[in-house]
Amino acid sequence: MRSQDLTRITQADDVKAAVEDMRGKAKANAQEAKGEAKAQIEEAQGNKVKGAVERAKGKTKAAGEGVKRKAKELKAKTE
């Protein structure tokens, strides 16, 4: 392989890693927003405990998406 070919492969891996990073962040933000929306609905109905639970679930799912994002990003960089 020529050095130009290796450079192109490296650049493609960086782009793929950046895409995975953005996709993961978007999913994490969506999960957190979803949890917050559910929490606000529950709190509006007078269920403060259920609201807190929904908020916590949203944050937990967002954290899980963050872990998945980082794993996919690292995988893309090493391919």
C-alpha cells in the first residue's frame, strides 16, 4: 500500500468515528429529553415520585448511550 492509500483510510476512519460520536450524542440527548418530558407529565399530574423516576430513567439511558457512543467511536478508529 502506498502512503496516500493509508492516509485516505485513516481519514475515512476519523470521519466514521466523528459520525458515530455525533450519532451517539444525539441519541443520548434524545433519551434525556424523553425522560424529562415524561417526568414533567407525571409531575403535572401530581406524581412527583414517578416524575423523579422518569427523570432518572432518562438520565440512565442517556449515560448508556454515551458508553455505546464511545465504544463505537473507538471501534471506528481502530478499523
